[in-house]
Amino acid sequence: MPYYDLSCKNCLHQFNVKATIQERSDRLIRCPECQSTELEAIYRTVNFVRRLNKDCDVCPRSGSRSSGQGFCSGGACSH
């Protein structure tokens, strides 16, 4: 079941709720503050965490992207 970040059009309360796609499309989700079903989605940024692959002898163990060095990410090392 997906989580939705929503904002109430009536009272402007922002909240996160776990609901089925059907519940969302049938407008069954209610604002926890005013019980309105007039909701709109809030689109937030997504953060990704990248790690160095300590098992790779080719990839640097330290450094930054600005130094031009590449990184391995969570078992997806291409070396």
C-alpha cells in the first residue's frame, strides 16, 4: 500500500497517510483535522543515499564527486 503526502484544500493541514490506490481514487481519505475529502497531493523531493563499495579495489574509498572520482553504490559496482 502506498503512502500519500496530502494537503487539505479546506484547512491547509498537511499530512501523510497510508491508503490503497482505490481509496485515493474514490476520495475516501479524509483530512484528520477537518474531515474534508478535498485533498491534493504534495510532491516532495526524494533523497538517495550512496555508499562506497568497500569490496571494490578500483573505486575510491574516499573523495567527492567534484574530484572526478566515481562511486560504487550498494552492491551495484560496475568494476
